[in-house]
Amino acid sequence: MEPLSIQPTESSILLFLPIFFTIYLTGYFIIFKNWPPKFRPESASCFISLFHGTPAAILAIFSLLNNNNSHQSFFTQNTPLQNMILDYSISYFIMDLTHYLIFYPSDLLFIGHHLATLFVFITCRYLVSHGAFSILVLLILAEITSLLQNLWTLANARRVESELAEKIYSILSLPFYVIYTIARVILGPLFVYKMGYSYFKGDGIGIIPTWVMISWICVIVTAISVSILWIWNLWVELFRQWRKKKVQ
């Protein structure tokens, strides 16, 4: 039986969850109150994502750069700051999962994504108390495009009926696709390969149980595969639009 290195630590979820709930309600009932009802739930979801993605990425970068552990590896013990960032992200995903269960209960892809992400964050934070370095690097790669993605999503929702939204969508599409491709298609798989190789050669044995590590790798590989498929379809559509404009 492999040991679990559980470190007692105070949770911040009960602090962050009401904050995200308040932000969601602010977006739904105030910021986007004049938007058509069919767009308001998705817009409110984007609104709370704006308060999670970029701040979480910045905090994660700060925590990694200011870690006093000179031998930081994929499986080092979580720092208090890293645990706080995990709580922050857990709170966001609980709120956004609730949003999907209420407004889009048939969207099994996003619901499954959020449940899987919560599994990785919660086990890292509360079960093994190690491995936040790896999880936060992946969080940075996932959220580095958050600002562009949310603005792009909001513009995409209104571009049919708004020339300004159409212009913003057109301006943001190429840089968003490029940065997303670099982060999710190139850097993400490379990091996961190194992470998996490090564990299976024995670096994480006795620190993180094998079943947890395999679960993490499966979840992350699946998420990256879906991301690759998603951005591939967006690139195909973009090139199709470019060809159509040339013909015209």
C-alpha cells in the first residue's frame, strides 16, 4: 500500500465559492441584463471565467517562481499558496459546473470536463498534497488563453446581429487560435509526456499513489485530445472562410 502524504491545511473554498457565485449573479442580472435570454447564461459563465483564468494563471506563475524549494519537481509537496490556488480553481469549477447542470444539462462534454478537472484538483489538494507543481503548470497552459477565449466567445455569441461583435471576433480569431495551438497542442502534450515519464521511471513512487497518477494522466490526455480536436475544427473553419473570401 503506497502512503498518502496528507498535510492538514485550512480550505479556502468556502471563501471563494460565494465570491464566484456573486460574480455570476452580477454578470447574469446586471452586466448582461439587456442581452437576449438565450445568451445570458453563457455570457455569465464567461464573466466568471474572466475572474478565474487569468488571475489563476498569474498566481500560479508567481507561486512557481517564488517557491523556496530549490529541488522543485513534478511531485514536490504543495505549498500553502499552491493549495490556495487549487481551492480558487476548485471553487470556480464548482460554480461553472452548477451553471451547466442548470442551463445545459445535456452538454455532457463540458460537464464531464468539469467533473474530471475537479477530480484532479481535489485529489492533488486534499488526498495526496503533492504534485501541485505539475497541475499548476498545466493550469497555466490551459488558462493563458482565457482572456482571449472569453472575449472571442462573447463576440461570437453576438456577431450575427452586431457588426462590432463581428469585427472583434474577426480580429481575435487568429491570435487566439495561434496562442491556443501553441499552449494546448505543442507545450501541453510535451509537458504531460515529461510528467508521465518522470513518474513511471520511479520519481513519484511512494509520493503519489499509482492509481492517482494514472488517473491524472488519463484525464489530462483526454482533455488535451478534446482541445486538439476543437482547435483543429476552428482552424478548418477559418481556412474555409479565407478561401471563400478569395473566391468572392
